[in-house]
Amino acid sequence: MSATLTSTLAAGTVAQTNVDANLREAPDLHARVLAVLPRGTAVRAEPSSLAAWRKVSAITTGQRGYVFAALLDPGAPPVTNQAVTAQSPLIAPARGTLAEVQDALNSRQHGLYSAQDIRFIARVYFESAVPAGLDPVIAIAQARLETGNFSSVLSQAPIHNFAGIGADDSAPQNARKFPTVIAGVRAHVGRLLAYAVAAGAEKSAQKTLVQDALAAKALPSHLRGSAAQVSGLSAWASAPTYVDDLCRVASQLADRVDPQTPPAGPRIITARSLGLSFQVLFGELGRETYVTGHYSAGTRARNADEGRDRVLGFQDDHRNKGYGGVAYHYVICDDGTLICARPTLYKGAHTKLHNTSNIGVNMPGDLGDRPTAAQAATLRWLLANAHTDRMPAPHRTDADLRLAERSGHRQWRDNNTDCPGDFLGVFLSGGEARLAPAHDDDVGFLEAAAQPDNGRWQGEIYVDGEFLSKQEAADARQPSSVEAVVPPADPRFDSD
Ligand SMILES: [Zn+2]
């Protein structure tokens, strides 16, 4: 959605947050969080000379503060997320965000198109319709209705006809063919514009689209400008319920997750179910202030079975290093399975010098690997739900992790590592399946409060003495003498 992570955003420009973004008191990763702006929140940019930060005011609340620039989509109109009715105008701002629509389309099967193809198609709709003033959600809803969520033969290559243009039930062979996805989308958007805007009244951004679309198939003059509202599209197809169906599908596409009814979460596997145990060597975690993302510098975990194998491997490896068990609190597999590893009561051992109050999340993989959409969705879910009873009790956090500082392992000072490779972007954004920024300077380094001086090194990990009694610290020097404990049960989630 945002082409570059450090965007330019002129004063007065309206943008929207592309993830749940922290609004901060000052342009600093450590500045106080004033509010969380949910994904899709419209903000107005204020004059600023900063590269990575934008001073903004939220349009609906007027609240002012700083947002990391990479979390804003410049030029995007405010998202209204209204239900679409027969009276809704076609010429209108987008009624949903691109990410919402992409997720909705990918939640159903989509023929031979890959999930990435579908994301691309949706993006082309937004990029074609928004500059011409047309609500892309209505166009995409129509395509979903006409093509069975992009699974019909006509919608696939080599035809790329997303709106039944030229086809009717008795003569599907008359369907127009378009050489590319882009040509097919533009023909559809242009035809909708021809319905929405009277001949001669087109704005310059609409003219070429309309001309090209009508060159592919003419539109009878009585239909030009006949559909300022959705109701006018009854002439597009013969089905008597067409407009009602279109309104329903468009409303669904733009539907936000209702905060009262949280979405079904990922598959969750507990440490107890996997037979993991932990020696308490480093004391308690403390209130969760940081979430640090890692990869494994090893093989991916495509599903729960492979995830279990990786996590059991971590257990051996990390115990040998003197960490008392799996260093990370959570591991997320490619298919979105969430494995709860180290209980959140215990400090982890994943970031040199900085484990107090720091939640460690691992997506197994190596340099060059990238997050899947399912992994991103689970991270997003985890950040929003880790403190709720939707999580197993031993793996629940005290703090709402959406308010925690997100970073990648290599952004911590004194941690000389590539970790988490191209998974950095997904962690920084809080669950968008995006690539890492080109340079770490884009996001700066994190530096926690100075370490208390009563600590000690245990292998690669500095045990900082916070939340660790003298007796525990003494015992921990001989990990073999410390008994391993199995996390407490939560029968709703354990399968042992
Ligand atoms: Zn790491």
C-alpha cells in the first residue's frame, strides 16, 4: 500500500494509517503513546521537517501527535466504512481500505489466481478508481459478484473480464477479452464511470478511462450517467436482485471487524501440549513494554507439525546454551499457527542485554525468507489479543501489546545480527506482510534503560538481575541444578 517506508506527506494532506499505529507525544520511539489509531484512521499532516515522523491530527477526534511516517498512506482519502445501500453514490471516497478488501477477497477461494494475484488485482482497482473519484469497493464488489470472487473462467487469464462485459447468459462467447489484469480492471472502472457520469461531464481524470472502456464495448446513450447511485446499476445485469446483491457484497467487503465480536483466532498450541518445560533462570519478565521480532536463521515452519519440530529443536539448543528452555515467548508458523512457548511470566533469552519486559516472537526462517499473509495475520491477532482470555492463561500478557514498542532483533543496540532478516517489516508494522525497510536507519535503534549492575553473563545473554532473587541468581549459575517446570494447565487449550 505504501510504496516507500519513509514517505513524503505534504502539510494538509489527508492520509490513513495502514496498521494500528501509535500516536506519540514526540517524534521518538520512546515518547509517550497518546492513543492507538486503528488501521484506516484518517489523519491530516501538519508541517514537518522530519524524515521518518509526521506530525498529524486525527480527523475525527482532533487529537494531535506524531506517527511514524511508514505507517501512513499518503494521499489516501478517509475511509468511511459505511454500509453500501441502493442510494449510495458511486462517485465517493473508498468505503474500505485496500488491506481490508484484499483480506476479504483472499478469505474465499479465487480460482487459479494466487493470493498475491488477488492482492494485486485489488490494488489495481484502487489505483484506477480512486484518482477518478470512484469508490473502488463498489467496483470490486461488482467483480466479486460477477466472477464468483475471481474464480470464473471469464475472470481468469487470458480473458481478464471482471464484470461480464459483453457476456450475457445466452452468449458468454461474446465476453470481451482484455490482454492484462490492468486492462481488464480499467475497462471495468471506465464502464462504471460511464454509468455514473453523464456524457461530456467527465473530469479529466475520468475521460480516458471512459473512452477506453466504451471502445471495448459501447454503452447505449440512455445509460450514460444513469447510475449516480448504486440503484442505477440495475441495468448492468438482468437478475432482479442485482442491486440488493451488490449492496450486500460491497458492505461485506468494507466491513470492519466488529470489536464486540472478535474474529476467530489462529490455531493455538500450548507449551504444555508440546511437553515443553522451563527452568526459571532469569526471573520474571515484568510488564511487557517491548515486542522483539526474530527469525530462526534456519528452516521455515510451514505448519503446526513443522512448528512443533522447530520448537523442540529450540528447546534442546537453548537449554544447551543455558537459557533453561525455549528462549522465545511465541513462535508463528507459515500457516498462522501460534505456538506458545515460554510462559509470559518468565523473562526470555532472545535479545542480548534486553530481555526484561521484552516479549520475543519468532517466525522460523532464514535470510531471504519472507512472512506469509497468515503469519502476519496471526501476529496482528496476537498483539491485539495476548492480554485477553482468548489466550491460554500461562501465555497471557499483562499489557496490551499494541501499546508495546515493536522492533526487530537487530535494531537493539549491541546486538550484532541480521535477525530477523526480511521479517523485520512484519514485526515493525505489527502484522502487515511486508518486506523490511531498505535501511535500518529508517527506523533507528532502540536502547533500553541502563542495565542494573548486579547482572551477569550467561552465554550470549546478560542476566540483568531485575526480578531475580539472590538465591535464584546463585542457582542459575548452575542450570543443571535448577528443576524444570511444566507451564500450568489451561484445559481450554491444552491437548495433553
Ligand atoms: Zn533474533
